[in-house]
Amino acid sequence: MSSRNINSVFYAEAYHPIQAGSIDGTDILPHDNAVYRALLCSSAGLYDPQGDPKVIGDPYCTVFVGRLSPFTTENTLSKAMSKFGQVKNLRLVRDIVTGASRGYAFVEYQTEREMQRAYEVQSWDVF
């Protein structure tokens, strides 16, 4: 018989992607399918972020913009973000099936300084 009380609460010492969401911390498969796919790809050596053709631009010049209105377009976002510097590349993430905005975007600037200026803004009322 286990020395652990069956009604006790399990608290993990640290986050573990496979055991996340497990009631008793003993699960051996991830609950999230995306985590499971990532785990399979990393263990098989299939994930290469440097070789991904969809990944473009300089991460040090790119700012993530979230909580966008569903009515925000690439044009309105570009106009708003150009206040902080020259926008080199902009990707408003859209649903692959419906084409609707997912509510977030990645904006790449010409320089890291321009990105820092955009990053430091606390809220944008223009979206």
C-alpha cells in the first residue's frame, strides 16, 4: 500500500509538459496534442527552426502584437505600427480555414531600436 494519501493533492516541483494537467502527476503522455507532436518531432530530430521556410526576418527586430480586434487588417496595423519606425515585414496571423484574424501579429522593423520603441508602448488604442 502506498504511503501517499489517496485524497492528497499533488503539486509539481516544476512544470513538466507531459505531466501538465495530470491529476496525480503520473501520466506518461501529454494532454495537449501540440505538446505531444512537438515532443515527437524533437525526439526524432525533425524540428529545425533555422531551416523552417516560414520563419523569416530578424527576431531581434520583431515585436509580437496581441489582443488585436478581429476587425484589424494588415493595412490598419501597418499604419499604426509605422509610427514607431519603418515596418520591414508584417504578418497578421489568420485562421488557415476561415481566413479570420487570430488576434495577433508579428511586426518586423528595420532596426532593433525601432522595435524597442514599439515594444515599450503600454497600450495602443488604434486597433
